[in-house]
Amino acid sequence: RLEQAPGQAILLIDDEGPGIAPAERERVFDRFYRVEGNAEPGSGLGLAIARAIAARHGATIALQDAPSGQGLRVKVVFPA
């Protein structure tokens, strides 16, 4: 979903997966970090790359609880 706020454009992406525990949400942006017990394939680079790309566009990226109560919300805020 896209939203607009004064001086900002906001991209919101919600899913209904297992989510990421609040204590892990900042750490998952570290290169090569993988949440304990995650059996999904990958190298732990995706969110680090996403944050780097957002920063190059002057944007911020944050992880939150999905509004449905299950899953994750990714919030990317771009300067307008």
C-alpha cells in the first residue's frame, strides 16, 4: 500500500507469515544474520541490501507488527 504524509511517501508491505520477533527486528538488517531456527534458504543479505538501497534514496526502512496481528509489516518512508 502507498500512503502520503507531509513531505513523505510511505510504502507499506504486509504479510501473514510467522513474522520476526521485536527483539530481532533491528538485527535482521545485519549482513549474514539469520534468525535462529530459520530453515528457509538464503544467506542473510536481503534485508541488508534493502536497507542500503533505501538509504541511497534517502529513505528509511523499519519492521513492525502487521495490523492483522499475524505477520510482519515493512515500512519504507521516502522523502517527498
